[in-house]
Amino acid sequence: MGIRGLMSFVEEYSNEFFTDLKLRNTKLIIDGYSLFHRLCFNSNLELRYGGDYDSFADVVQKFFESLFACHICPYVVLDGGCDISDKKLTTLKDRAREKIQAAHSLSIGGGGNVCPLLIREVFIQVLIRLKVQFVQSFSEADRDIMTLANHWNCPVLSSDSDFCIFDLKSGFCSLNSFQWKNLNTIKDTQDYYIPARCFSLDAFCHYFNNMNKALLPLFAVLCGNDHVNLPIMETFISKVCLPLTSKGRRYHRVLGLLNWLSHFDGPNEALDNVLKYLPKKDRKHVKDLVCSSMEEYQQSQVALQDFFRCSAYIRPDTLNLGLPEWVLAALARGQLAPFISDASVLRRTFLQTQVENMQRPNAHRVSQPIRQVIYGLLLSASSHPEDTSQNTLPSQLLAFNEVERINTNIKLSVVYAKQLLKDDSDLSKLIELPLARRQMLLLEALKVTQAALEPIPTLLKLPVAVTCYWLQSTEAKAKLHHLQALLLGMLRAPLLAIVNSHGKEDPRVHGAKMLYEELQQVKVPMRPGTRLDLDTAHVFCQWQSCLQMGLYLNQLLSAPLPEPDLTRLYNGSLVHGLCQRLPASTSADSLLSMCPEAKQLYECLFSTTSSCAPAELFLPKAKSNSKSRRRKKKVASLQTTSDAKPWHDRSNRFGLLMVESLEEHVENSELE
């Protein structure tokens, strides 16, 4: 949630409402959504190329290491899916449009903040690696955070203005003034603390004529939060003549409402006065809606402390949804994404915005068949007739809605679930299916065979399967150098494993280090105002969408393939840099010769993935099909044959990887 203008107001007058705090030796409840957005947007990370996930993971790790140094015990609470009542739908659509505009701005060299597609999954992986305790709420987490913080009598860390309304026993620390990079020591000790500022609700209410705290939820609704945005409220605002202050007009609405409300003893009296300004025919509806929205600031019925004690908790509002217990437990542990709860409960999903070519169809179109399998697996979570013996359902029962980008706006599209065999479509028993069957469901959806993945290292099987799917899609316009850039990027985690698992004197370590550093230097530096190569960006957005949905399907099937380490799997700056540098550089053999293990792995990855791709994807359209096939074979052999003679400038290591250079070489040799 959020209240328009409130956070900037309280922070501008922070001396009135905040107290200095030396945070140490305490539990701290962290609003996970606020934190990963803040770390993503305020750490000078590159956002245009689809995610520098390794850099983001490093920032997250440093943040929590600062907490550990101060003996602060963090408990992260993440938002879940959309509210079951769908009362925030209008706000969610507005935010989706805003993100599209920000992504469009980034794509043409402007500014903007858009989280890379897999940032949430990377954040969770870092939490798991650092053993930070976390829970995922079923829907919005604010009330659950407030209830837990009051149960443990510890502060909350967030940037959400709603925490200025909640009555928190130990207060709320704003991320804006949380100096986690600036550890200080207690005088004459070695004990560290983090300088922070804590919002005081008592000071806030005292400032406004000792206002009754119980009036603040009504203020939030009148001012305009994410749950209520009634145009008719503007009728009240225009008629009530809010008192002006000497502070100026910037915060006229916030200051005026607070000063006006401070004259009432409680919310009932104040609400009755609000309704007087509205037409009689609207009063009951408005009153019901306002009272319902004010309840969002009351104690939650969820006891998250039970989850942190025994990994389970009761969520009363999920009991009648028909979701199996294993699904609810996996959602709470973050083992299933909010996408799954939205699809199963609301039969509607929001497809996340990416920095892509806004003139082309949404990059998520490429992964729609994977989502259709996910929807098919989730069908039994919704009520429908049991006459499925012939595996046929009316079309309306197969329909799911997707909110997707169309040009620079949003559109609601109907997508039909894939009908699966009855034994595979019972969600309650999905977890009981044999591993082999679950793996087959996954690989069939990704259009790859188990035999094809046999030589691939375990942690790369899922990304390689996803890449095979991506290359086969008619939506994707992948070229050879796009594939090569992705595969070279995938080598970084294995290279680090070599470095960390062998002694310093081992020659393999030296080669692995050299190659890793070579790849790191290829990353495209940030240059404000530079336009993206939109076609390349779009292709990698399509691949990331396939990876995201492949991950979600794998999670829903209880991980028949191990989840890859996303932090070292994809780096947008690197793959874009490789695509820029490949035209004027050297062969894969020359680049990889410094590390034979990496060369062998690359050849394995390339052989598996390229065998799934139609030849025409790798060559310019103007070439004839027969010549294209011959040239593709020659290109592949040039790339993967270690004894190929060099015909390039060895001072530049990234040559023959570029498809046009390869084709030119093959064509010239044919002419000769």
C-alpha cells in the first residue's frame, strides 16, 4: 500500500517526527519488497540490459553482512500475490502502465526504474545462501509485518508510508535514513551499530493537536491509498475547505486533512462529517468502502511468529480457497512465486514489464505455451465440474486472463490452459507423482528430451532446457551470436567453482581466473543517453521470460531439475557487451583455450542447444536455405573444432563468434 505524499512529507519534516537510533542487538522485521527495490534502484546498478544479477546479489549480501556485524537479527517478510478481494486492481493496472513508460524511457536512453525480471528470485536465493529467515505472505504483507513487529516488540524497516499509520510499539525505520554502509562503534567498545532514524507516531499525533491515533486510518483513506481511490472523494476535498498552513501548498492535501481531522474525537464522528459533503445516494456505499479499507490498518489474524518457530502458520483467509496444503506451505516458504497464487485463485496474472522493443509484440508471448501448462496444472485449484473423464472441459473453465504490454499500454488477454491427463492435473496429488513423471512433464513443456540433457552439468540442465525451448520458438528471433553470448555468460559460475575448488598453484585455476576476468571486462559500461540495441534487448527479454516461466513450472512440479544459481547465470551487461564485441574479435577456441575445462563445457552446451535450433534462425534471410544449411554446418565446425587454423587477429579475443564474420569466411573459401 501507500499514501500519496505522506512519506515525502514526514521525511521533509523529519526533525519533528523522527528520533535518532543506534540500531544493534535487536530483531528487525524487514519489508522485503521495499528492501529489494531500494537495493536495486539505489546501488548504481545497470537496469537497461535486463539485470546484472551478480552485482545485485553482492549488494544484498553486503547489506545483510552489515546487519550481522551489529548483531541485528533480520526477519524478511515478502509480499505474496494480489489481494483475494481484488480491491487494488485499479492501482495495479496504473502501476503496470507506469512501469511500461519507465521501461520505454530506459530503452531510448532516458531515465527510469524498472526491476529486472528475475530480481525477486535472485533476492530469495541470496537470503537462502546467507541463512536469513524469511516468509512470503499470501497477499500484501504490511499488516502481517505490523502484527509480528508488535508481537516481538521490535522495529520495522521499510519505505512504505503505510507504516506511518500503523501503531508500532518500537517504531518504523525508513530505508531512506538507514545508513547500513556507515557502521559506527559504541564509544570505548568494539560494538558496531547502524545509524538510523525511527518514526514516532506519538510525535506525529502530538504535532497535529494531539490527534487521536485512531483517526489515522481514515486519513490514509481520504488522502488516497492503494485500496481506495474514489473520484467522489474529490467532491469532499473540494467542499470541505481544508485549512491552509504557513508550510506552503506542496503538502496542502496532507496537512489540510490532518489538521481538519484533528478536531474530531474519533473516526466515527469524522466519517459522519465526511459523508455530509456527499450526495445522499452515495453515502452508504462510500461508508462501507471506507470502513472496509480502514480495517487494512488493524491487527492481522496471521501469526508469523509461528512460521519462524516451526515453519508453518495458519492463514484464515486461505482456508476456503481450495488450495492444497502443500501449495500453501510452498508459497509461505517462497518455493512458489506469487504468480502461482494469482493464477490459481484469481485466474489472472500480471506479466512483468521489461526493457524491450516496445514496437514488437510483448516478449512474454514466447513463453505463453509454458504458462498454458502451468495453468493446466492449476485447473483443479478452481471449482469446476468433475466430468473430466474424457479430458474435455468447457472453454470458459480453461480461460485465464493475462495483463500484458501492448505497445506502451496494457491489455487483458485471454489464454487457455493446456488440458493435461487427469492423473497430471490433480493439483493436490501433483507432489505425489514420481520424479520421472514430473521431469517428463517439465521437459515436454520445454520441448527437449532427457537424453539431450544427459551430458549437461546438473545445475545447468534447466537453463539449457529453457534455451532449447527459446531457440525453437517462432516468436524468438535469436541469432547465433545471441546464443553464444548466453552460453559464454553461463560459464562464469563453473569458472568460479574451478577457482574455489583447486589450490592456487593448480594450472586450471590460473586459466579459469584469466577467462573469468576476460569475461568481466566485456561488460558494457553505463553511458547515460546511449540507446539500446533494441533487437538484441528484445531477444534476451524473450529468453529471460522463458527462464522465468521454466523456473515457475519447475517449482510447481517440486523441482524435478535443480534450480540454477541465478546470480551467476545471466548478466545483461555481459551478454550485451559480447554481442557488441563479437564482430571484430577472435574465435571461441582462441578465447577458451586458456581454460580447457571451460572450452569443453562450452562445446557441450553449444552442441546441445544448437541442435534444437532451425538453421534459418542463424543466418540472414537473404541467403538460400540450402546454402544456409551448409554454411551453418561449417560455422559450427569452425567454432567447436580445436585444431582449426587461426585466420584472425589474435590481439582481439572475441572473433569468429560473430555469425556474419563466420559466414563471410565460409563464403570466401567457397568462392576460392
